[in-house]
Amino acid sequence: MEISPIGSNNVLFEGSGHRPSRIQQIRSSFARACKDISWALTTASDGVQDWTPFVLVVCYFVFSVCIYMVAPSRVMKVFWFFYLMTNTYIASATVIEALMSIGPYHTAKKAAAKVAAKNWVFPTSDTDIQKLDIIIVAYLPNEQDIILDRVYYMLEKVVYPRDKLCINVLYNTPYPIEPLESELHDLALKHPELRVIKVPNSKSKADNINYYCSLDTGADVSAIYDCDHYPHPYGPRWAMERLTSDKSIDIVQGRCVVFNADSNLMTAMIAIEFDKIYAVSHPGRSAMFDFGLFCGSNGYWRTPLLRELKMDETMLTEDIDSALRAFGHGANAVHDLNVVSFELAPTTWPAFWKQRLRWSQGWVQASFRHFNLVWSHSEVEGKHRSFTQRFGLLSILAIRESSYYLISQYLCLVFSIVITDFPKSGAELYKLVFFQYPVAWWLFILR
């Protein structure tokens, strides 16, 4: 073939035998321009979505501080009293929860010592224990680096009769991720107790769980785990012992422990927070108000109940929503400190911000949706909510939930006083923060 010299009008384009027409060049340029515009719009939209909440929070604090700077002294006194009263209630409730959690702690410790003394032989025999499905829910693009490790851990470390156990990996992904997906499905062929399902048309954890609920697996109990969790080898057995021995229990919520606490200061603080929540607050509040809540992961449901309630994919925190719907349905949820699972805490501030933003919005959404449980009758005939349970719901959904915003307002109030009347000594600062008004002395003594 004769090669045309550079600059010739007869240059052959690679992959074609002729020069593109003017119309084809225009179409190609237009397609590239549309692609670039689409990318720019998507990037800008993602940026707006990521930064808008942060900007709104900053505006919230600035606006609140400015309002307090111009507010009359009498109004400031009312706000101060209201904020301190709410904080006093929360502090008192926290102390009572801590005291009430001592009982569940000793019960769990005693049960663990008893089983350990028998060389980890549990009261229920392997033949009598119920069938268990462990559900691992994963969004594959985010968890592609850890999912195989978690599946191998479940297969090798969990101590449970293999003929009574099925590990279900339900994942969704907007695009194929190979060879990972093939490796997961090949692993399922080698292990009969493993089932791997790519959930069609799924966009969320709720969709994955709801797809599982459409399957007839024959399991008596279904355990829900996020992909980053390592259940304690005996964790599933402890939960199943609780459900087998007490037929009145419908849900067992375990304790979640952060295992990357030494990554940085933030993960260390989150680890302390999780210990306070799962080892103190949840069991203490359950003992105080006579009901527990499913917390999203390391939770064991009786399968018929899970299939009946399912998850609401429209909710930001579908786990809290399902927990409150289960309570409204008359389900009995308990917290067991021996059902331990280890999970990852966010290691960066952006990841932490996104997690807590979703939790905050989800709790507000669920609180508004289910606040009527405080006064309404039970949906199930024969099930009645006691006054203690109703007050517990009021405490969780109204007082506790609003306390976070009131604490932020208290911070704004103090900051406004610092700006307008900056303390000139340590004693003045101490008086400003703690004892600005005489009523603060009484609240301090009470707390």
C-alpha cells in the first residue's frame, strides 16, 4: 500500500479506510463535549451535595450566636435555664443507665464463666439448636478490599454446627467488579454453607435484606451484619442460646466493639463512645425502660418477624426504623453483652462526618415517624405498652434526640457571651461557663 506523505490530503486514519466526513467530525466533537459537560455537572453536583450540609451547619452556628448576642437578658436567662435542665436530665439518665447496666453485665459475665468452665460446651446440644442464617450485606465498590477476608473469617472462625448454618453474602454493585465477583461465586461452590447473591436492581442495604426476605431459606433465625464486622467465634452461639431458651424473645442485639481504635485519636474516641453505647447505655436503658432496640448490625431476628416487617428503603436509617416498627409490632428485643462483634470505625474526618450526618438525619426522620408510639395502642392484639415503655420512648425520641441540638445551642449561647463580655480572669470564665445564673448552682448540685 502506498503511504501518503505527511501533510497530504489523503492521510488514512487508523481503523478506517477513509477520512471522516465533516458531519462525523462535528458529531464526534459534540459527543466529547457532551461527555465533558456531563462529567462537570456530575462533579459539581457531588460537590454541592457534599458541602451543602457543612455550609448549613456553619450558618446555623453563626446565626445562633448572632441571635444570642442581641437577645435581651431575660430571654437569655430562660434559654440558659431550659438548656441546663435538659442537660441535667440527660446526665441523670446516663448515670441511671450506667447503674442499671451492672445487672446485665454480671449476668453475662456469670454465663460466660459457666460455659468456659465446661470447656465451651453450651447448654443446648448441637442437634437441638435452631437453624441460623448469617446475612452479610455489602456495597461492593466500597467493600471490595475486605469482603473476601470477612467471608473467609465467617467460614473458618464461627463456631456453629455446619448443618445448621448458612452464610449469605448479599451484595450490590452498579458495575461489574472482576475477578472479585467470580472468586466469591467460586467460593460458594466449594462451601455448601455459603450462599453468594448479587441482588438485582438493588441500591441499598435495605434492598439487599428485602431480597433475602423473599427467599425461602428454612432458617429459624436471621442475623444481620455489615460487611466490616468480625463476629466473635462464639457470638452467634450465644445469641442462638438466648433465642432457643426463651421463646418470648424475638430479637437479640449484640455488643459492637471497635477494633481499629489505635488508628488515630478519632477512632480511639469512637471506640470509647461505642463501649459506652453498647456496653452501658443499651443494656442499662433496656433494663430501665423494659425494651431493647435493633441497632443495624450484630442483630439476630426470628426469621418470620424479619420477613413480615422487612426494611423500608425510603428511610435514611432503615435499621432504627425497623427497630421501632418491631417495637410497635409488639416484638421483644433484648441486649446480650456476650454476643460480641468487632467493627471498623471511620478513620478520616470526611468519612466520620458523612456517617454521623446520616445517623443524625435518620434518627430525626425515624423519631418523627414513630413518635405516635408514645401514646398509641399496640398494633397486635394482646400486646400492651406499659407506662415505663412509653416514657422510655418519649425519652429516646424526644428528650434525648432534642438534647443534641440544645447542647449545640448552649454552646452558641456561651460563645455569644464570651464575645460580648469576654472574661478577664479564670474565675470569671469559670463562673461564665458553669454558674452564670443562680439556678445553675442547684442544677450543678443535682447533677
